[in-house]
Amino acid sequence: MSIALITLFSVILIMALLVAAGVFTWVERRGLGFLQERLGPNRVGPFGFLQWVADTVKLLTKEDEVPPGGDAITFRLAPALAAIPVLAGFGVVAFGPNLSLAALDMGVIFILAMLALTVYAMVLGAWASHNRYALLGGLRAAAQMLSYEAFFGLSLMGVVMLAGSLSLGQIVEAQSGVWFFILQPVGCALFLLAGIAAAHRLPFDLQESEQDLVAGFMTEYSGMSFALFFLGEYLAVILVSALAVTLFFGGWLGPVLPGPIWFGLKVGALALAFIWIRAILPRPRYDQLVGFAWKWGLPLALVNLLLTGALVVMIGGRPG
């Protein structure tokens, strides 16, 4: 692929992701309104569809000041660090056969690394805000990421063993016979749980719990700085959904329809599941959240990895 095509594909991909994140905010608000038997956005545009556009205009024109005592440079850089790594993670996603910006052999590791970088945005933004509630939120974010990263990567290593590759495209092709969520149900469940935590979504969003921390690490943010944090969160939901679809649900594989359409439908369905989970589950206590990761998540991921390794050894290679 030439440099011109790569640049064009990058621009189209970034624009599409920004629009998708904006539309996803509307879908979430309408979905939560339906699930909780209340009105969602219903004034701006048909069914309130243009509400995300109005919110974007509002955030672009809203005052955005550094709080007294805050570190101005870090305060400004932290929101960008929340969004840029997630956008970079989409560069290795396989949207279809031979349809990715960069088909890295270590694509899985690259996406995990990009998701892990987002915690630095929270910690740095919290520290730079010079606010005790923000600092507590940043500390929670760091502890939560350490806890769930411990088994986030391990939960998908069974898939890597079965596929014999860390390349996202090759993992999808290895599922031509059977999708890996059938062979790896425990790994799939653990990955989705850790993915919710990695995307900082309710019920695992205690780093910004409004009941006790106002808005956590985002307490002092407004305007486009606030918008970049939210953009990073919604893009992370889409990225985790895309990774889960690739690893466990056959990626672009499916009958009749073109591969990219199948991929988009699967990612959309999984993103809707994030909304459904937010609507029905309460937040746990913070000690329960961290305790589950170390007492249950990590041991189960290790047992699943051990059993998968034994299976691969016994059959002398990957299934099929």
C-alpha cells in the first residue's frame, strides 16, 4: 500500500471513528432512556439524533481553564493521551480480509499496549488538577488497571495458542471452522469482564464515581478537554468490542454479506451489550472490584491457560 493510500485510509478511518463515537453517545442515551423507562434525547433532530452534534458544538465553545495550583502543561496533555492511543489501536484492527491499516504480526500485543496507556491520562490528569477528588480517582484508576491487566492478557492467550499467531487477521482465519468463544468460554467471559474495566465503563468506573468522587479524575475538566476524555472512553468501548469480535466471534466471517459488514454488525451488537450492562448492574465497592481481579480473575485465567496448553500439546497443534 502506497503512502498516499495509507494517509487517505487513516484520515477516513479517524473521521469514521469520531462520527461513530458521537453517534454511540446518542445510542447509549436513547437506550438507557428506554431501559430505565424515561425520556432520552428527543428534541434536537429526529428522535434527538442530532443531540451529539449540539453537544459537540457546546463543548467546542465552552470555557476550558486550568484550575488554580494545577500543572498547566500536564493538564492540557492528559486528555490527548486518553484519546490518541485508542485511535492508534484501530490501526491494526482487521476490518475484513486484507483490510487493515497495518497488519502487524504482534497486533494483539499492540492493542493491549494502547489500551493500557490510557490509564496514564487519568493519573496525570488527576495529579495536574490539584484536586483531592481527582487525585483519588487517579489512584483508583491506576490500582484498577494493575488488577485487571493481570488477567486481561492471560484471558486471550488461549486463543493465541489455538490460532498459533498474534496476528489479528490470522486469528480470524483460524476460526473458519469454529469460533473461539465455543472453545474458550472461560477466556471469553474473563476477557469481556476485563475489557469493561479497561474501557472504564460502569460498573467498573469507580475512578469517576459521582456518588463519592464528584467526577473523579475529570472533576476539574471542561470544554474540549472533557470531551477528549469521553471520546477516549467511547472509542475504547468500540476498540474492546472489535478485539473481542476478532478473538472470539469470528471477526469478519459470516454468510452472504461482505466481511466488513459482518464485522461492523458484530461490533455494534457487542457495544450495545456494554450499554445494557451499564443499565442493569450497580457499582460494586472498590475493594470488591479489586478483590475479584486477584482472587478470581487471575486464578481462572491461569487455569484456563494451563488447560488450553495441555489440549494443544495433546492434539499436537491447533484444532482443525
